[in-house]
Amino acid sequence: MSGMAETVTAAALDLGTTSTKAALLDRNGTLCHITRFSAPAINHTQDRYESDALRYVETAEQVLARCLAYTNERPPLGLCSQRSSLLIWDKSSGQPVTPLISWQDGRGKRFHDTPGNAETAIPALTGLRLTPYYFAPKLSVLLRENPAWREKLEQQEWLAGTLDTFLIWRWTDGRAFCTDASMAARTLLMDVHQLRWSQELCDLFGIPLRILPQITPSTGLNLPLRNDLTLQTSVGDQSAALLAGVPDDRTTALVNLGTGGFVIRFLDTAVHPPEGYLHTLVYQDRDKPASMASEGTLNSISAALSPYPFRECTIEDLAGNGIFCLAEPSGLGAPYFSSHLGLYFSASTTHLSPRQIAALLLEAIVFRVAEILESFDRQAPLAQIYLSGGLSELRCLQYGIAQCVPLPVHHLQQKETSLLGAAMLAANLRTRQLSYAVKIDAGPPNRALQEKYRRWKIWLAGLVGTRNNPD
């Protein structure tokens, strides 16, 4: 093919929920020849979100082959994957026993904490909280509702794992049954302090430890694949995005706003996040301690915005009235984890236009992000903030965050951060100049918005029953 890349240092593959993407990394540390295919359709019935696992592997193979056609080289491969999507498959035939069960699948809500230890054991060992979207509660429900499956798995006639595990197993012709530390850390079954599966957590969920894949480092895998590539990196998609946006910089926080939102900053290994926040294992270099981070989360914010003309909102629409709002339909995320507080207004909105309601929802996103950043800054001072993700393109959100956070705020122009992070790790490139970041100029202080943010914090503290001083 004409126009082939002159020098390629790595290839990357991103197994996303809505699309599967591949790219090459050139010698300047820039992605090129980005190739995108739509991911297999997800069938949604009640709380079930399922897709065709074999079709997913076929799509990954096709998109990677299309991308590699731009080079004669066979560069090291970095893989990043959606977290917590899982399936069970037959070991001898390689055929799926179940569909690919999406991380969005809600049947984990039927998990029953019989020992009654989840509230203390899970945060202490994993740094996370019990939610139905993780691997463990979903697999626990499947095994309870299908008792014969447990014996098949224990006898190793069948295998169970996340999407990365299934793809690697197939691409190594069954030689590697594994998952990396960053993916294992989101199962609710791994002790992130010991970097191994926890017998206590396996007992809590009723999942035999011996059926779980081997936990590997995120880098230095050196796994030969049947397509003549060598897999050097496998990592969770959000971990890859963090590494591309904030390369292990403990004075910078990344705000990623998309389907949901997360606010995350690296931590020294001896430091724990503020109370209520997630303690996230980002990645692990071979023979080195794992990199850890503190994470706050916003749930389903794009779903809250989608019925309203939020893209029409301007800066002038913010702080237009005295109504307060929460914009997370599936419940407040970290640090609150409040399922009964989701999409919520402090007063009736029947007299408001759709655009005015959209402005309230955007305010709520700004205020939640700002409050998380304040908590992080109190824990250990931050020097700057970077924004990424599709919703970060909105001027209202850029402006609002810059107004409510007294720190420099930059917008990352690189759109494919997960691909870039996976490629960087595969190329053993740990740092790069953030030449794609543009500082946001918020202009003079917006006293009305800043005052509303102050009052919103007091209102939220009353709703969640905190005793913390909101100032």
C-alpha cells in the first residue's frame, strides 16, 4: 500500500464498547493511520446487555489488519480493553458458552452478600465499592443461576474471563490464559496490595479462585501472537487514557467527560485517596510496584444530557436561576455512591425551557468535577488540570470548570487517548510532551457562577448527610 509509515515504534488496538480502533505510533510519538470499525451491536433487554464475542474478535482482527497494511514492519502491540465485560467459553472448541456480557449489564444487582462482608472487605482489598457492573457480581449470579457451569469451570472444561483474556487466549492459540493487573483490579476479586487474587473475595462472591486467569504485569508481556505480532502491553482503557493524558505526573489531574465521567490523579504508593474515593490500580511495569491513583466518578452524565439541547447552551446560560441539580441518572458516583440521588432538582423545572434545564445539568457536572478536584488538592496540592473526552469539547463545561477551580485548566486536543496510552506503553515510552494541550482562558471571574457553586456544595452536603464543611 502506498504512503506507508516510514518508522513505526508500536501498534495499538482499543476494544471499545461502541467502536474497535487501531493505530500506529510514529517515531515522534504521534498516532497515525487511525482505523475505526463499529463494535458489534449490543442487544439490550431489560437489564441484559449482550453482544457476539466471536464477532468482536473478528472485528478486532479486521481493524488491526487494515491498520497494519500501512507498514511493512511488525511493531510491538499495545492492547487496551473495556473493563468488566465478560464471557464463558469452551476450552476445547474455543466457542463461547455465553454472549459477551457488557460491563453495562445489570444482572449483577441480583448478587446477595451472604457473608455480609462486602461493605468492608471490598474497599479494603480492592479500593473499589460493590456495583453490579464489575466482573465478580455478574459471574457470581451466573454461577448461582446455572449450578452445572461451576463444575465445568472447575474441571477447566470451560474458561471465564474478560474480553482481553478471551482475545489473548485465541490469538495465542490457547497458550496464554491471562489478564493484566489493571483489568484484574476492576473485577472485585484481586487484592491490589498483594497483586494477586484474593481467596477472601472469591469466597465472598462464591467464585472458585482456581478458575481465574493468571494475573500478569501490564507491560513487558512479550507474547507471540498468531498474526506475527508480539503483544507487549495489555491494559484497561481508562488506564491507557490516563497515561496518555497525564504521564505519571502526581501534580496533575485528568478530567475525562464522555458517557460517564472520571476525575483521576496519580498517587504515591504510600498515599491513600480521600475517604469515599476509589483507589485505582492504573498499570504495573514488570518487576516494579503498581502505579496507583485516586478516582472520583460521575455516572451516566451523557444520558442525563441527551434529551436536552445541551450543545446550544452558551456561557451566559450558566447560573441563570437559583435551582440546584444533580445530573447522574444511575446514582451519584464516588465519593458518595448514593443510588437514591441521581437525576435530581432542588425545585420544580416545569416552568423552564429545555435549554434552561440543559444548563442546570451542565452546571451540575461542573460543580461535581470542581468538588472532586478540591478534595484532591486538599490531599496533595495540584498544579494543573487536563480535560479530555467528547463532552470536554463543550465550551460551557470548559469555562465552568475553569471558573470554579483556581488552577490552570487545559484541554487535551488528542482525541484517541486510550489508543495513544496503549501504544506508548508498548513502545516503552513513559513520558511525552503534551503538545496537544490548550490552556482555557475563562476571562474575568464569574461571581454569580462561583457563588452558586458555593451554595450548591452546602445543598449537596445536606442531601447526602455529610458532616464535612463544604467550604
